[in-house]
Amino acid sequence: MYRIFYFSGTDNTKLMAEGIYGEMLRLGLEVDLRDIVEVSKGFDGALAENQLMIGKDDVVVIGFPIHAFSMPDIVEDFIRKLPRGRGRKAVVFQTAADPTVANLSGLVHGRDYLKMKGYKVIYERGFIMGCNFFYPISKGLVKKLYYRNLELMKDMVEDLKKGQERHVEVGRMTTELALVFHYFEENWGARFMGREIYANSQCTSCGKCIRSCPKGNIEFQDGEIIFGKACMWCMKCFTICPADAVVQGYAPKIKIQGGYHIHDIIHDSGIDYENYQLQGEFEERFKDYFTIN
């Protein structure tokens, strides 16, 4: 049985997790899919094997987005709370917005943390998705990347069924520097930026951001939506708001105009991803991703 556990802020990683899950089912593999936030609710200490339903022969699969060159701290914490691996096999996959090799450090960090818990990581795969803040890439490229990922997911699951292993190679200095940068970004940068998030006048007080925040960092106070000091910069509140009302005060343009909704892009029949040509020097950086194995 493959036990897939994932964390997703803007649904990119969730889409990949669901894709892997569906492909495993198609090939007749036993598989289970669970959200790390939901699994961890109400548990501050170690997670028991029976709680996670992990059998002795199960393969643990961990999926996450890249936050500042590594896995979100909420995923690291989940791994640290896992029951001892005792030689169990594990798989790590991630989503990142940029093809830079430094982003692959997250897979190495995941491998290292799981190894410390007694798991043997047999497969590592990085997926590239569209950037969901700071700088937009064209919707044509976002959709093209998604369909390329479907091909890579099929390869991944077929490899796993055949027992083939796959590991990424990233220089140790790169992974160490990535970890340092991630520490300051996740623990200081995110909280600094998070202090100036607010809901503007478009807010309808629907409460979706409150219910979806993985850190429990949003609440109603005196009839207003208030954002606390524990932000992890996952962008879930920005993405899930139906009124597009969540704003960042220090950098109001940090969010792509109109929000980032991967599902809308995928299902937009007017976006011709098959004939899409990469535009400009920046998008040319993605070229190799469409030919890798």
C-alpha cells in the first residue's frame, strides 16, 4: 500500500498528489491519499502507526511545495512526528515554481529527514508548476507545465511499479545554503510579510480563509478578519478567497492580478497549451523541462 501524505497551499501540490493517486489506481496499485494538515489536527506529539494506518510493508509518500528552497516547516514537523520507519520505503515529491537546481534541495532535505526517522527513500521527483506570486508566467505555460507533469507522473508510477529507484543530485553546499535561506524566510520573512496581510473592503466575511489556514492564524475579531503573527506564507488565503479580497500591505503587487487559480487555467479551453511557444528569455529557462526523463 502506498500512503500519500501531502501539504498544499495553492492546490499545485494537491493536483500532483491527486494525479499520482489516480495513476496508481489505474495501474492496480493499492493507495491512500491524505492531507497532512487534516491528519495532524489535534496532535502535538508523535503520530502513531495506527493513527496513520501505516502497515509494516507500506510505502510512505510525502508531497509538498517548495518554500524558499525547501519544504514548508509544517511538512518537516510532520516527518519528525512520523512513527519510526524501521526500514520502510519512502517516496518524496515536490512542486516548485522555477527550474533552478536550488529548488531541488527540498527533495534532499526530505530524504535526509526521512532517513533520520529510519525510512529508506527510493524515489524523488520534482514537478514544475506556474509561479503563484511575485511574478506571473503566461497561462499558456502554466497549462503546458501541468500536462507535462501528467506525463512525468505516469513515468513515476510506472517506475515505482517496476521497482526502479530515482534520486536527485544536488551539491551539498547548495543544499546547506538553501536550508539556511529557508530558515530565515520561513521563520522571519513569512512572519514579517504576514503581519501586513489584511482583508480589504471586498471581503464578504465568508470565513473560508479562517477555515483553510493551516496555522490557525486567521480569526474574526469585532466583525473583522484579523491575520495573526504565525503566517507561513503558503498563499492559501490569497488563493481560496472567492472575493479576491486578501491583500499584502508591504507589497500589494505580490499577488498576481486576479489571483492564481490553477483549476481555472487547466479547464479553460481557450488556452492552447499544445501549440504554446515559450516567450522571452525567462520562459526559455523552462525549455529543458519538456524533454527530461
